[in-house]
Amino acid sequence: MTKKEFVDLYFAKGEFATKVDAEKKAMAFLAVIEDALEAGEEVSFLGFGKFTVAERAARTCTNPQTKKEMRVEAKKVVKFKPGKALAEKVNK
């Protein structure tokens, strides 16, 4: 699903004056989540799921094209754990 398709569905499900209004509110919602994750906080929606930031350790791996070993630096990654209600909807 692209951003445009998401905004179209968001507009259809929500109560917005225009699609531009729906897009602004969707982007504001996502910006709040981004800001919280950037600050190291977790974002949890009961029944939907939880977004967290995790540390990924540095490691050595092999480049599949050149077969040479390369070092991948440590970094932070965003993880999402679906809530029970969401998991049940996806798996029915």
C-alpha cells in the first residue's frame, strides 16, 4: 500500500473535510510516533501493537556478490510487536 492509497482509505474511514486534511492528520500522527521513537520511548496502542527501539549489535557478515567479509556497525532499529486483536485479525 502506498502513501496515497493509505490516505485515500484513511479519508474514506474517517471524518475529514478533504483528502488534504486527512493527509495532514495522518502525517502528524506518524510524526508523533517518529518523535517518540527518536527519543527512545515506546509507543503502545492497546489491541493494535507496540513500537519499540532496539539496539542491534555490530557484526561481521559476508557480501554475497564479492564473498568478502564485511563489518556491519551497531545501530538502532524499530521493532513492532502486534497486539492480540491485530494478530487474530491477520491470522483468521
